Amino acid sequence: MKFSSIPVVKLPLVDVSTDPLDLLVMGLVLRMKQLARTSAKFMELTHDRQFRIQIGTEQGMARQIIVNQGQVDTVSGAIIPADFTVQFTDSEQGVKTLLKGDPSAFMTGMQNGSIKMEGDFSLLVWFNKVAKLIPPKLPAPVKEKVTKVRRLIKAKTGR
């Protein structure tokens, strides 16, 4: 068997830590990159925009999401000041808040001091619009199985 006919895909080197929040934000960026090529709504939200959103923690973890005229990229750290910054108390709280998918969770965090935000708050509105596009649309049979699995997990764990 010849392996030379198998195409080799070279992936770009990405600076990602094992921090749960960093991994989650990186996953969001990868999905945004896909949406930038496949979603008319996402393209509409990004085609004429240029900004940086930084998501991080008080412990120093930071990742920037860079939107530049329809292209999406990311860098680790706070190399260039961001246009909008969201800072969570810690990674666990950041992951829970982002996965909740509820804009009111950000407001609650701001009120109790566990989330700090600064910069252009219109980018928070932009982020909330994009967040609605992030979950992929599942075919009905897959959706049914996911629902059954969630019920089973809830029954076994109580969560």
C-alpha cells in the first residue's frame, strides 16, 4: 500500500494552553472561522468590521479574538490593547458563563463583581449576536439522540 497518495494537511501552529477558558475561546474562534466562510449572517456581521475582543482571567490568561474585514483570527495574551475586554475571576467561572449562553449571566457577573468589562460595549452586543450562530444545526435524528443522552445524564447525575 502506498501512502504517498494520501493528502497531507498542514495545520498552522497555534499557541493554546490547557486552561479550560483558553480552550473554549479557541473553539469559539475555530467555529467563527468556519462561519466566516459558510454563514451569510456571520459574514454580514463581520465584513466591514475591524476590532479585537479580549477574554481572560484575573490570573493572567488572555486570548484575543481579532475580526478584520470578515476574517477571524486569534492570539494568545494581551499583545495589543483590545477594543473590548471581558475579564472573569477565574477560568471556571468564565467557562460556565460562556457555556450558559445567556446574556443576563454577563450582567449578573458585572453586578456581583465577578466579571469586569471595559471598552466598546457595542462589541458585547455583537458577541451576543454571533453567539447565537455558534451552535451547529443538528439533523433531527441526531438532535433526538442528544436529547435522550442529556436526559440520561441528568437522571444519573442530577444535573
